[in-house]
Amino acid sequence: MATFKVIRDNRYKRRDGSNRYCLKVSANGKNYYVHLDFNLTPQQHTLVFEKKSMARDAIEFRKQVSDLETKAARTYSSMRLFEIERFRTLFNDKDAVVKPIESDLPKSLALKELFEFYARKNPGKINTNTHKKSSLSALEKYQRNLYVDDITVPFLKQFERDMLSNGSSLASVSSYLRDLRTIINYFQSTKRIIPNDYQYPFGKGGYSIKNFRRKKSVLSNEEILKVIEFDDFDSSKQEYARNIWLVLYYGSGINPIDLLKLRWKNMERNGIRLIRTKTETTRQSELQEIYIPLTQNLRYYLNKVAIPEEISPFVLGKLHEGYSEQSLVNRKNRFRQEINPELRRIKEKLGLSAPLTMASARDAYASSLNRNGTSRAAISEMLGHQDLRTTNHYLDSLSSDKAHQINEGLVSRTKDTIM
């Protein structure tokens, strides 16, 4: 435990009788003194600190002294090992701490404090906040009581190696480290409480976060037809799950959360108009509406799962007016838990080569269009992608079908036996 107090240095007086001041640092059982760049006469000292003058200059001076003591405490907390010379360097760095000092800034550079402060000051989507909590949990589980100055290039490389060795996917590890980078950037550039001598570990010359796109297994056209024609249901619940999958598939690969939010008023005679939930907060200046053709197939399966408009304004009837973001997330999670287990049982019955989940309906939709020669620009528009590059990445990562087709062109053996 350390204490910090701005005091008058009575050992030295200037010609005008004023004293200089210093910061008294009590740490590790010793007292240290850091000189400050101001002087007061005894009369001024009495007026400011003893009589607590309410003059504007006196109030401002006391605030500056309080800020210096707060800055000292935070500088000390950011150091894993206290050394007075390094403390003096950091404390005297005018850019080490933002001024004016915010009273609620983290008092240390412990990752837990920084993540929690960021979450309070930057409330975003619930899923985004939940992911940052997961990232912090993964880091703290790996090494308890982490501080910013623990985050070095060797630490990040070792974290990646150990997490992968323990079964985590590269995609998960990269997502944790992107959250960590966001936090460090925020406190280095926006709030600026990270000392300037901190060696930033990311980017050129440091650790590079890997971008990873797994080649997905997607259903072939023949397998999609099997799902459509499947009728050996164990229960009405299982049939409902299959019908939901086909609504998603025929509905231009609509996301499950958008199906949950779909209202009867979005329905037109020949189509459906909606704004994707995923883009509501990312494109606030230019929201993009998508149009889903109400084909005969889509209309057929919608009629099987829909609730009458006089009962609910929502097509599936699973939401209520005035729902909160949290209730929407909860409802989406319950919907997934309701549908996906039944879809997995259908997959097993049919012996499908790729996953059958609500999410895979979007993959199946895109891959079906890609196979029949639909342009990527058209697929991009139907999926609601803002940038064609997103669609290119999406389709390139969708399937290994093309690789199989290419290698089928190799010279094949003609004998029945393998030499």
C-alpha cells in the first residue's frame, strides 16, 4: 500500500519567502519526494490550505493538487514493480494521464478494471458486451490478476499457443485478442491512462491477430431436397423445426432473429420488406432495406408456422410489443435451443454430410444460388451485404465442393487393386 501527499518543502525558501512543494510518496516502508513546479508563500499556503479560501484561484489550486495526488496513485497502480526513478519519469510525463482527471477513471491498469470501465462507458449490443466478458474471463482464467504491462508480444504468442493446445479454436482466440486490443487502444488513445513507456504489442513489429475463415461444410442440392421431402417426423415439434429451416432457406437466408422480429405489417402481396437486425446499429446513417420475394414455396412454409395476425402482430407470435433488447436476445437463444436439437436429429436420420441448424439455412441459400450461376453481386444484395467483398469472403469460405470438383479431374486408377 502506498500513499501520496502534496506537501510544502520547508527546507528551501526563495528570495520572496515562498516555499517550493513536492509530492511525498510513502511506499515499501520508505518515503520518497518528487519535486513539483510551483511555489507558495506562507500566507498563500495558509489562505489556500488552512483557511480553505473560496476564491476561484484557491479552489482551482486545491483541485490541481488533488489531481496530482490522484495521478500519482494511478501511476503507482500501473507499475508491477515500484521503482522511484521510473515512477518520477511516468509521473512527470504530461501525456501519461489525461487532464482534467476524471474522478471515475480506473485506479489501476488491471485488465478487469479496464474491461469493466469500458463496458460502463460504451454500452453496446448485449451480444457484444457478453463477448467482451467472455474474453476477459478467458484471459483471467489463463493468468489471474493481469495488468496492462503483462500484455507483451511474448505473452500474446504464448497465450495463443497454449489456448490452441488446450482445444480452443483459432477463431475464438483471435476474437478474445481483438477485444483485448480494443480495450488497450481505448485507454491508450481515448482515456490515455496507459503510461507512454508501455510497449504496444499489436501490429507491425509485434503480434498480429490472425484472421481465420473455416471452410464450411454445406448441404448439396440433393441433400437440401432430402430435407424438403422428409416426412418421418418423431413429433409435431420436429416438423415445426424443419418448417422453420425451410422458411429461413426460402426467405433469402434470413437470420433467425429477423424471422422472430418479422411483423405482419412487413408483409406485402408479393414480398417482405425488412431491415436486418445486424445492420441496425452499424449503419445508422444509411439503413438498408432488404426485399424477400414471397414465393410459392416461402408462402407455403410460412403458413405452416405463422400465428394469425389477430392473435399477434409478429408472424411467429414469439415476441410481445415493447420487448427490450435483453428479452429479444433471451427469446432468440430459447428459439435456437428449441429448433436446433430437432434439426440435428433430422440430420442424423437423413445421414447428411453437413450441419442442419438454423444458421446453416443461410449457407444453403447462398450456396444454392452460387451453384446455379447467380452472380455474386446479386447474391450479395439478397443477403443484405453492404460490401461485395463480404459476400466474396462468405462464399469462398462456404464450401469445399469446388475443391472436390477440381480434384475429380485428376487421372484416376483403372485397376481394381491398389499397388
